[in-house]
Amino acid sequence: MDDLLGDFVAETLENLETLSGEVIAWETDPSDRDRLDAFFRFFHTVKGSCGFLNLPRVEKLAHRAEDVLAAIRTGDRTPDPHTISAVLAVMDRIGDIARAYGDNLPVPAEDGDEALLDALTAAPVAPAPVEELVGEVELDDGSARTLPSTPRERAPRTIRISLSLIDQLMNAVSDMVLARNELSRKLRDTNADPDVEGSFERLSACVADMRDMVSKTRMQRVDRLFTALPRMVRDLSQDLGKKVELVLEGGDVEMDREMIEMVLDPLTHIVRNALDHGLETPIERMAAGKTETGHVRIAARQSGNQIVIEVVDNGRGIATENLVAKALRLKLIGENEAAGMTHAEKLALIFHAGLSTAEQVSAISGRGVGMDVVRTNVERIGGVVTLDSTVGRGTIIQLRVPMTLTIIPGLILRCGTELFAIPRGNVIELLHENSAMVTVENVAGARVATIRGLRYSVVDLEHLLGREREHVEGGARTLMLVGSPTGVPYALGVDAVENHEELVIRPASPVVMAAGIFAGMTLPDNGRPMLLLDPAGIAQVADLPMELDKSEAVQAELQQRLEEKQAQTIPALQFVEKGGQHRLIPLDTVERIEDLPAALFGVTEGQQFVRLQDRLVRVANPGTINDELVKTLHLKVGGQEICYVVEDVADIIDMPIRPHLRVRTHGIAGVVSHEGQHLEVIDAHALFAGQAADNDSGATAPGTCLIAGLADDPWMRTILAPLLVQAGYDVRDAGTPEIEASHGPAVLLCDNGAGQDDGVGEGHGPAMPIIRLRAQADADMRDPHQSIYRYDRASLLAAVDGALRRQAA
């Protein structure tokens, strides 16, 4: 019973947490039948569980609330604010009692229960129109109710496990990733055998899948963080006599469950402060020329390995002069210090303990214990709080907290002698400053890179870190084209990109996070900590534009030219053939470029192939292999894969969709002129068409071949069955009882001498075609079955294919 009671408490509290916000949404739209049904089911379930667990007090509360909601469903009662408040009060009392049972605390006294029940009974009764519904069922009391026409989806199956166990799993997976990275580095250093590398790749894929699954077990949608806010805003706005509209955005963003619980209190402090002395009363707002309804917007988004939560209100803002005056009275700052403070420094005073902008202390806020607690709690988990406010316009408070202790793919880059990491998902492209497609120049004291006709701001990492750039002889500086979640792309200048790895991310100290350009700390396989760069933070610290400047005609024209060019071009890989010809192939067909040992190549019947892991892949341009390592392009499209041997890889360019000169011969689609070179374009269609023809000499209809006597006849088992399997058919014994129609089209093959006495065709229905095979080459004129000679391969496969196609049609 203790286990059952624990499950009841946990499930009840989870449902209450979700439904409290749904009640507020239902209040704004009483016609929402789905939400009403959800509340009714909750109280009905609680009532039934309490009867089994012998909890009469909770059962009584749930039963009375269920009666009220049943009256609303039948149209005998109106969901007015009084009724909503009474239902919310009952939900709160059930939650208090459930928490007391779960934490082994004293259960709240029963004195207030009768007042809650009286409030439910005293709610006004009035008929209300009910939307047209479909279907009727009988309730427990014998009355009938209608059901919505939309079917309800079945809830996913779940179990409850300890968070400590998930933490242990996450730590174990993190150690696996570090060990995998170390093994990868050692394999690269020792030039391991390709078979070993193939096994390592499979192991890496398993580790990656395990990492993703364990990470998802701790991740929850930010909706869970938002569930209690609508109820809180409703109650506080009524107590304060204010009209407030709450807007929630980004609820689908996911973060660690434990991180959600740590952020809940700081976010609650911020919202309470915004409602109490951020937003004005309706009269004050109208006097200030605003609408009488104040707005509070809470938005969440992911930025690298961080979750950014913004709370924006359009209230009175923070008067920085009042903050300074109070700080002077409390002797937190001196007169000279106050005189030289910037606007941001004045706003930062609000984070001092005991300092508040409220004119008077209330039950909600005003004691100066809010914002200092917010900053302390957020910094404790490796986050940062920033604030911006304008008098008369409102306040923006931003929380930047780690998403989780997680693992992300990242690039390792070098800046001087130090190594840093950056999320690989934010990097659009890697280029060198000396590339022909890149031009870097100084414009008004700032560095600007022009890449394929578009201009990007250049941010040198050394400049952000306060270091001098080191000149490296013979080395080309790397530009990383970075896409910032909060702004336009920019070019990040670094010395070099060293490697890419799966990185274990952990929160960094508050002092490091305060710099604004880091998103956490990572431990690579060498055990030396590295800092993870935050692309959005770099853009903000470098004061880059957060949106495109539409007023700049030149930038708009360049953007238009780029879009027009991209509409007529596709990316292509420029490579050098073994014979020295420079050619192009569409980049989308190239899965990877790799150097393969010559021992992996082979030739049979004039066809050259290469062994890749556990499969053989055709070489599109066979030739003599002279080098120990062969540079190849691994081409793959639509399940077809080809190996293409090359001499070298030159560049990636934008190739016109229509070649400048069309040529349809010897696998060449045309010729393109690029920077003074004439480049032949590989005909990818012909290339893969040839591969498809080799792999599938005659397209077969999918289906099953049932062989009579497969287990007993050696010829059926050793000759016929392998032939059909190689042709792509599913081969089964006709005597197997598991054969069902679900296998799709099927054909029965048997010896010409077999008859009904042998059970041929029994149990397979009259519609299944039968192909009979004879042992003699010459047909017997008295043969009534028109059998096929068992060694006539072409006729046999054609008969099977035709029978299956007719059956499928």
C-alpha cells in the first residue's frame, strides 16, 4: 500500500502541475471542451483512487468538484470566474494533502474543507449554450453525456525511476565518450588497420546513440517551467487590481529537469516583481498614454549549450536615479563612485541585497530580497543574469543558464597557444584568409570579409580575449563563418581548427561566464579543460548588429545578387583525375573523401571494386592502383553508392545548373568555365544509372517464393533457393505453418511430378500461382502444367517475376 500511495501522490502532483495552467487557459475560452474533459477526468481518477486507498477526505473534495464540472459539461452551470476560483482552490487543497502524504508531514487541518465545498455550491447556476457534439455514453449515475468527435490518442507507456540513477548513467556515458575520444586519437597516431577502424566506427555510433538516449531521459520541455506561471499571474493581478496579459514563447525548448527546478524560483521572483512594481495600474497606464492592460512576455530559446530565458514587461521601467539615491542612503556606494557610474552600472545596483525600487513593502515584494537571490541562484548553477530597462517603456531581464550536463559535437580551434571549443552546429563554413573567394579589408577601423559577394563582420578571437595576434610563418589564418542564434552570421578569426570531437560540457564558474563569450567548459580526451565559446555571446560582446540593416542599399543588392546566383547554381566539388583533368561533380552526391589502402581494391571479371567495412562497392573509374594510399570520393545517393578514384581534391565552387557547353558522351554532362579554367562536369545521372544496372539487372517485384520440398530435396535447397535469394526474393518452405497473407505477393514452386496427393497447394488458397519445374530439357507434349526446365534460368526468373507482378497488381 505504501508503494501504491507513493505512486498516487506522484501522479496527482504531476497532473496538478500541468492542469493549473490549463484551467487559466480554459477560463479565457470556456468553450474548450477538451480542457474541460481533462479536468473532469482528473477529479474522477482521484476520486476512484481515494476510494481504493481509503482517503475519504480527498475523495469528498474530488467528488464535489467532479459534480460541478459534470454540471458544466451538461450545460447546467456556467464556467464563470467564481466557479474557476473555487475549482482552483479545491485543486490546491488536494495538492497540499498529497504533498503532506508524500513528504511524511502533518496533513492540513480539515477546517477549511467545508469553506471550499461551500464556495463550489454557492457558485451561480445558469444554463449555457453547448457546442454541437458527437456520440453519447452513459455515466455512472445513469445520465447521458455526449463525447467530442475527435478520438483521444493513447498516452505513452512510462515508468518512474530515480533521478540519481539517471545521473549515474549520464556520468558513465560521459566517461565512455572521453574514452572513445582517447581511443580515436591513438588510432589516428598509429595508422590502425582499416578493419579496426571500421569496428571503432560502429562502436562510436553505439556510444553516440547511448549518449542521445540517456540525455533525453533527463530532458524536459520548458513548458514544465511555465505551467505554474499563468495561475500565479492570474492570482497576483486580481490581488493587485491590475490587468495583465501573459505571453509564453519557446515552450518546446528542452533543458535538464534538474535545471528547470533550479530556475523556477529565480523566474518566479522576476515575474512577481514585474507584476507588483513593474507594471502600472490601469489608471496609471492610461494616464501615461498606454493601454490599460499590461503585457509580460516570457520567451525561452537555446543558444549553444545554454538556455536563454527573457522576461519582458512594458511597465514603468527602473528609475536608476532612485536606485543610486537608495544606495547612497544605505552607504553601498560613495558620492564619487555614484558620479562616474554608467547606466548599466546603476542598473546593476538592483542586485545588491536589501536594495529595492518599491515605494512600500507589500506581501508580494519590496523587501530587497528578490533580485539578489535571483543572481545568487542563477550563478550557483553556472548562469548569468543581465538586465536592461528604460523608464516609461519597461524592463528586460535575461537569464542564461546551462541546458544540462550534456555532450555535443564541437570543433577544437587554436588561438595562440590556447585551445577552445565551439558547437559544430553553429559553424556554417571554414575558410582561409588567403582563399581566392575571400577578401578581407579594413573599413572604418573594423575588419570586413567579403565571401562570394557577401560582406561579413570579422571578429578576431584574440581581440575579444585581450591578446596580441601572433604571426605564424607560412600559415594561413582560418575564418569560421558562424551563424549566431540572435543575429546575422559573422566571421570568427582564429589561428587554426585542430580537430572535431564529441565534447562533454559542464558549467563554468560565474567569473568565467561573466565575460559573456563562453557557454561552459569541456573536458577533451587529454584531460585538459577547455572553454566552450558562445556564438551569440561573441556577437553581443563584439557589438555586432542583431539584424540585417535594411537601409544599406549595397548590402541589400548583394543579398539579392547572391539569392539570384544561388537559384541558378549548385555547389560542386572540383577534383583532379588520375590523368590530370580537372572535373566537377555535384557536392550533394559526395558523402565523404577518404584515403584507402591499395590492399582494399580488387578486380573480378574486369570489374574493379573496393572493400568498405563489410561490403563491396564498385569503382566507377577502374584503373591501375600504384600508390599505397588511394584518394577516393565516396558517392552515395538514394541508397546507391560508388567509389570514385581521384588524384587530388581542389576546391568547392558554385557550379551553374546549365553547363556553358553541353556534352553528352563518355559520362560527361558538359563543360564549365571557372576562373580561366575549363572544367568537365561528371554526368552523375549516368554514373548512378550504370551502378543501378549492375546491381539490379532486372528489376523484380517484391514477394515470397514458397518452395515445396525445400527441406527434403537437395536440389531445391542447394541450387534453386540460392538462385531466388540472389535475385532478391524472400524464400520460404511451403510447409511452414507461419506463412500468411501479410507477406505480400507469393508464388509456389514445386517439382513437376508433385500432385495434390503430396499436399502441393494446400493451405495457400486458389489464387496463389504455381510454377512447376521439370528435370528434362525437352518438354513433354502430354505435360498439362506447361512446366519450366529447372536449369532454364532466364525462363524461371521471368516466370516468377511475372507471377508476382500479376498478383501484386
